[in-house]
Amino acid sequence: MTDKSGPAPSPAARRGRFAPTPSGLLHIGNAFAALLAWLQIRRAGGTFVLRIEDIDKPRSRPEYAEQILDDLRWLGIDWDEGPDIGGPYGPYEQSAREERYRAALARLERDRWLYPCYCSRAELMAIASAPHGLAAEGPAYPGICRGLTAEERQARSLAKTPSLRFAMPEHEVTYVDGIAGPQRFPAGAGGDFVVQRADGIIGYQLAVVVDDADMGITDVLRGWDLLDSTPRQLLLLKALGLPAPRYAHVPLLYGPDGRRLSKRHGSVTLRGIRQTLRSPERLIGQLAHLAGLLERPEPLKARELTPCFELSRIPQKQVIVSENMLRLLSVP
Ligand code: GLU
């Protein structure tokens, strides 16, 4: 399948979003993706949407959502529609949008895209549908329950509530990423993924595509760890007869030791960084420099960067954060 997204939508019609999961504090890598997604839309004169992805209620906390909004405001990132201000496509919290996901599930079931899976959670924990890439998910689901007969399903349903999986079609998926370039995923890449868990919680992949389509999102700019989710999302959109946005995946941040930026490198949450830096300009300058938008990391306000934004300047894959920058963020 090739993504046949047409020419770029007119500037006024561009709609982008930042869609954090409130299961923890905003990390500098999330702030990097949020800043770039926001700059892309502000540069285009479009509409920026903030959506809280709290579909997994047990893992989400309202206080994290509050803190994320506050951190974004501190950075100078604003939004035209969101949970605090509403908008024409609300609600902007996934926990309040369940009916829409159920309608999409019903349509997928009707069109025979789904099958029940009885594999136990313990067996499959590593391969559950998670939003952070195949590497984090472990091996692809081997399709154990795909070929069960109606009788076998009935018998197993007596003992166990199944999850629902999307049956990956037998063709490859290709699309052109705005940063990563042409992408090709072999048929079935990643395996059949969960769209509804056995506990009834809707899977990330389904919720995100329903929301992006419902909210008229034309441009998805997000972290590289979600690149592997894109073929699944394109397939779901196609199965649901929904239009696909254009995708661009920004690089992840790594420490000077070549490891993914984390606590071991010092203050990497916005809450921590805010205790060190009194205002956001130096952080913004550093992030813009990492994104290839500024030659030198000079302190700037987020909105001053709008004219510098070019998707083509953003480097591919991974970006190494210098010792200097880490020192700046960690030392009072
Ligand atoms: N909610 C996801 C996360 O915080 C991001 C979803 C997306 O941008 O598609 O990782």
C-alpha cells in the first residue's frame, strides 16, 4: 500500500497537534517534539491542537496532565484548541472520547479486520500494543489466535475475555516521511496488534487514528520512537475509510555517551529544568540548535523561531546533546 496523500493542504487548513500521555512528567525529548510540531504549524499559519492521551486510565494522572500544560506554557507553546479551552473538535481528552473508538471498533469488526486473542497477558506482555516502537514491544505477535475456528473461539470465550487484534494484511506499506524520507515496511511488520485489550481499554493505535481523523489533523510531527507505529496507523485509517495526515518523525535525543537521554544524564524533565533555568529562552535556543534551526544556541523565545522553521533542516534519527547543554540544564 502506498500512502496517496495529495498535495500539501493550503496553509490556513493546516492542523497539527501535540498529544502527550500524562503518565509522567514532560521530558526534554517530548518538549523537543512539541516545540517542532508547534513551530511547523505556527510557521504555516495553521491551527495547533493539544490532546491529552489518557486512554489508559490506570497509567494516567490528572496532575501530570496539569503539569504538562503548565510546562508547555512556560516554554511559550500555546494552542488554539485543547482540554482547557475547548474547541470545535472536542473533547480533547481521550478518556472522554470512548464512544468514538467503540464506533470505529464496530466498523472494523463488521469489515472483518479483527479477531479475538486469548493469549495470556503474562505470555504476551512484551508484545502488547504500546506506542513506543517495535523495539520496546519485543517480538511481533506470532498470530497464535488468528486461525482459530468459530467453535474454538466460542469454547475459549467461556474461560477468558479475549483482547481484539487487527489482522495485518498481506501487503507492504510505504509512505514518505517528512523527515525520515521514503519508508517501506514489509507485509505484517510488527505483527497483528491489539486494538482493544482484554480489560476493555482501547489500544493506542486505534485511539490515535480516530482522534487525528476526527480532529482534522493534517500534519503529525512526533518522536522517532513512533515511526514504527505509522504503518499500523496508515492501515487502520485505510480500513476505516479515513484520510491520512502527513507524518514526520523528529530525532530522539541522546547523551554524550550515546545512550538515550534519561535521568542518568541529569535534569531531563521540564520540572527539573525549570528549577535550574529561570526562563525558557536558553533551553529553547539549545533545542532549536539541536533541531538544525539555529547555527548557535542563542537564547530566544519560541515565537521568535517561527521564521526559521524548515522541516528539511531537522536532522534524521538521533541527536547528541552536548556536555555543555547538560551542564546548563543541571547546574543552578
Ligand atoms: N501519546 C503518545 C505519547 O505520548 C504520542 C502519540 C502520537 O504523537 O501519535 O508518546
